[in-house]
Amino acid sequence: MAREVVYRGRKIQVAVDTMPLPNGDVLRRDVIYHPGAVVILPMVDDDHVCLIRNHRFVIGETLLELPAGTLEPPEPPDVAAVRELAEETGYQARRWRKLIEFYASPGVLDERMHLYVAQDLTPGSQELKHDEQIELEVLSWSEAMKAACNGAIRDAKTLVGLFLWNELRSCSPTA
């Protein structure tokens, strides 16, 4: 396989990967390389979750999301999760549990997302970066699930986190 990096940005690289196929054809793919990210499901208590309203410049909308952020290599995901929760929400968590790793769009993007649940939260002050426009929104679990099911939440990582945790909660009430 040959890789030609055509763009190096602050968080990503864009490349054209070329690979010969067994039949003699050549496969060319545009690929976005990303260092990975963490997603945090902050459970304020057993029945309330902290979401954020986050302005997304790319789509020109403010979305209701779980807190998340890009890894800063060589930062391990568990360290990044603690950092991102504090920066975006101000919360510190006494209990952490990694739930799953997943890919958001593996046809074009190699970003691996690491999903954590954070529990036994202590509030604090947000430490937003200069370009972040984030507001906290604590919802009851039923409100959050209603928002996920009725289309009010349209962010994929948030849907994955909410639906997975909902399933885990239904399997084990002490999830």
C-alpha cells in the first residue's frame, strides 16, 4: 500500500491510500487519520445524566451531546477521559468504567472512540478552551432517552453511549 498525505492539520491528516488489488486494478481511497477520542457518559446520580450543548461549526448547529474530546498523543484514553470531563463539565468522578471502543465512520475515518461512564461526580468549574461554546444540561434518564428516540439528539457518539448504557442498566440495575 502507498500513502500520500495531502493535508496535515491540527488534529487530522488527510491521505490518498493506493493499494493494488488481486485482479490488477488499483484501489484509491481518501482517508482521514485521527489520533482517537474519548466520550464520557457523566451520571450525576443513578437517574440523571449531564449532557452538553455544543456548537458545531462544521454543520452550523448546536447539538446536545455527551462530553468528548480528542486524544493528545501519547496520552492514554483513561487520562484523556478525566481531562475532558473536567474541561467540558467541571465534574470530577470517583468511579470510572470503560464501556466500549467503536469507530464513528470507518469507511473514511480511522478515529477510534473510547466510551466511559463516570459516576460519583463532584461538581467544579468548566475549563473551556477559547473556541468552545458549551453549556451543561442535566437531564433525567427518561428525558435523555426520549431525546435520543425522538431525534432531538442527533450526535452518533451520544446515541451509542445512551443506548448502550440503557441496555446495560436494564440488564443489571447496579450498572
